Amino acid sequence: MSDWKQPDKGVTESHGQYISAIYRHMQILISAELAPYRIGSGQYIFLMAIAIQQPITQKALSEKLLIDKTTTAKAITKLEAEGYVRREADPTDNRYQLLYLTESGREVVPKVQEALSRVKNKTRKGITDEEYDLLVDLLRTVLRNLSEQEEMKR
């Protein structure tokens, strides 16, 4: 006789598979919404973060967004090539570049916000504000749990 038991539904159904699928679907929708502005689904987060806190160094931006430096550098290079972001040497430390929005960047931010709002509203259909807040709180807890695990391994 085997010790194996049929797992409970909760065990076989993983929140990870839903998070992954939701992420993929949202990236597709965001890419379509931002295509007119030549901003990829992987770049808008950097644009928005710079808009909120400029000037900011690339290093600080990576840390703030919890995204590796290489990915950040590629995204900033693309945003710079599109004319949305500019770099200036940090007057206090020439080793660092400060990131600013250009005039085009400032003009596109509200359009990006509207596009992101349309996608977010799609995701919230049939969910109350309280349920949505709970969902975000739970996801934040999952991320914190995983981040703490990674920190313990280092």
C-alpha cells in the first residue's frame, strides 16, 4: 500500500500559475495600449518611476523597482532613444547619471497613465474596492515572504 494521497484542490491549484497568466495577459494588453507611443510593456514602469521621482540615478531606480541593473539600463536606453528620458552627469558624483524626463516624456506620461488605467479597470471588473485592496495586500505579503526567503539565502 502506498503512502501517496490525492492532493486537496488547494494544493494542486497554485496562485503562482494565476499570477503568471495574469502577468502575461496584462503585458499583452499594455503593449497594445502603449504601441502608439513606442513604449514597450517592459519600459513603462521605468518611465512612470522617473516621472514620480526625478532626478533619480539608474542604480536607485533599479533598487526602487527591484529590477536588475542590466534590465534597467536597457529600458532607459530605449526610453532615451525614443526621446522620453535624458541623462545628466550627477554634479555631486560624476560616476552617476541622473535621469530626467524630457518634454516629450512629460507629455506622454498622462497618456501612459490613461492606458494603464484602462488595463487596470479591465482587471478590476466584478471586484469591489475592498476585494481589490485585499488582493493587493495578499500579493504584497506573498512578495515579502519570497523576498525574505531570498535574503536569508544570501
